[in-house]
Amino acid sequence: MRLREEAQNMRLREEATTQRDRHSGSRRRPDERLREEATTQRERHSGSRRRPDERLREEATTQRDRHRSSALRMTPPARLLEVSGISKRFGGVQAVRDLSFDMARGEVLGLIGPNGAGKTTVFHLLSGFLPPDAGTIQFDGRPIVGLKPHAICRLGLARTFQIVRPFPHLSVLDNVRVGALARRPQMADARAKARAVIDQVGLGPKAGHAAAGLTLAERKRLELARALATEPILLLLDEVMAGLNPTEIEAIVSLIRSINEAGVSILLIEHNMRAVMTLSHRIAVLNFGEKLAEGEPASVANHPRVIEAYLGEEYVHPSAG
Ligand SMILES: Nc1ncnc2c1ncn2[C@@H]1O[C@H](COP(=O)(O)OP(=O)(O)OP(=O)(O)O)[C@@H](O)[C@H]1O
Ligand SMILES: [Mg+2]
């Protein structure tokens, strides 16, 4: 019980810190992003991709298994997530403005946009950490605006935080057990689930280590493990690759892909263009809180308004000025 309360308090502390720290941290320059994007354009057709209908079938199976208890529901709603007209203002800043998008079951949707575009705010609104000023959110067929974060989490929507803050003195296993308790109140059961998730994210050898001693890459995996331990249907990942080196990024990209292939839908905020283009089935682009473009990765990357938002107008109209 204490662990659960601590988990809740920790999330609130993290939230406060995220708000303070959101503009800190290392950011890459636009030209680096462009280079990455160009590489992605070359590579976007490589790698094994399953078709959406295959994913849909697998996801339907996962849904049946996961929600055996809700057998009364004959057919699951067609869309996993339906966001309609959500807005959020902070004083003079319109962080999110009349934003609508949806997600299919089994989908990976990338959410990209320049710093301050409103991406993390969207996560706060979806996960119940902040109420929207307007708009509706349906998750798995239920309206979720107004529900508390833990209630939304229990429905199957889990998130990671941009600023990673595990309990430093608790072991990796206990940190993840906090997440597992959301759905498994029995300690032994939660512990077994935590152990399995730790192995899944490749932290097995560190299970007994204090979180404080982990490297950044390991802490990112721990953050992912804590969210996964809540057994989500939809996982929101906020910059889980920030600060990682290319080898670590490659490893986490594979991990995210395997999580998705196991039936978990993923909404991915990511500044690493190559990773987001590789992983996403579709991408939505935010700018000043509004949706600028949405579509398949290749078309979004070539969209003039997207290039302009990231690089400035001169890249779109090089002769002008
Ligand atoms: N609690 C808050 N109080 C005041 N302004 C806020 C708050 N949270 C976010 N903002 C502002 O809302 C806008 C969107 O911020 P948000 O953190 O959602 O952007 P982001 O797209 O996640 O950016 P980044 O890529 O830098 O993480 C920014 O202008 C930010 O300064
Ligand atoms: Mg953010």
C-alpha cells in the first residue's frame, strides 16, 4: 500500500519537475535533424514491417486475452484512442489548440514537433495529469477526461516521463514492482510480473541494484519497465531516447518494436527523427499546439510546412529573400 502511495506521489513530484525542467537538457540542431531525416528517407523501406491488418488481428487476440473478464463487450471499439478538439492554455501560452487525432489498435503513432510545440502537454492531458480546457478523449471506447491518472492507468494507458526519476534507493526490481502493483495487488504476483518485465527490457542482471547506480540508458529502460509493468494496451513514450548514444538508441528502438509486436499500441514523442520514422506507422506533427500534418512517415517528412516548422522558411523557399 505504501508503495502505491509513493508511486502516486512520485508521479506528482515528477510532474512538477517536468514543468520546471522542460526546456533544459540537450537539444540537437535542426541541421542534424535534417541529416537524420534524409537518412531515414533512404532507409524507410528497409526492415521488417508487418501490415496493419496483421497487427490488427494480433491486437484483437491480445485484447481478448487481456480482457477476458470484460467478455460482455461483444466487439471492441474500432479505434483505440479518439482525441477530439482538446485544448490547454497555461496563462498566456496556448500549449495545445483544438487538437484531434486517433489511433488504431496495434498502431505506433509518432508525435513530433519543435521544442515547446505542446507534445508533453498532450501526454499530460491523455494520462489525466492535467485536465483539458476543452475537448474529449475516448480510450478503448470510454470517455476518460476527468478520470485520475491511476484510474486511466488501470484502464490500460501508461506513460513514461520526459524527466526520468526512479526511487533512487530502491532496487530496480522494487521500482518496477511499484508499476506492477497497479494491476496486481498481491506482492508475490507483482514481483513476478516485475521480474518478467525487467528481463524483457534487458535489465535482468541489474534487478537487485539500486536505481541510483544505473547509467542514463539503464534508467531509460527502467522508466519503460515501470510503465510496461502496469500492463498497458497503449503506452505513451516521452523522449525515451534523449541523451542516449547511437548503439543505445538502436537497442531501445528494437525493444520498442518488440513491445509493439507483442500487441501494445504506442504513442511516441521523439526528437530522433530516424528512430521515429523507422518505428512509426503514422506521424502527427505539432507546432504551436496545433496539428500541422499527419500521415505516413515519408509524406510527413517531405511536407513543406513540416520542414518549415523545423528549419525555417528559407529551407522551403530557398530563393525567397
Ligand atoms: N505548467 C506549465 N505552465 C506554463 N507553461 C507551460 C506549462 N507546461 C508547458 N508550458 C508551455 O506550454 C508549451 C508547450 O510545452 P510542452 O512541454 O508541452 O512542449 P513539448 O512539445 O513537449 O516541448 P519539448 O520538445 O521541449 O519537450 C511551451 O510553451 C511551454 O513553455
Ligand atoms: Mg516535451
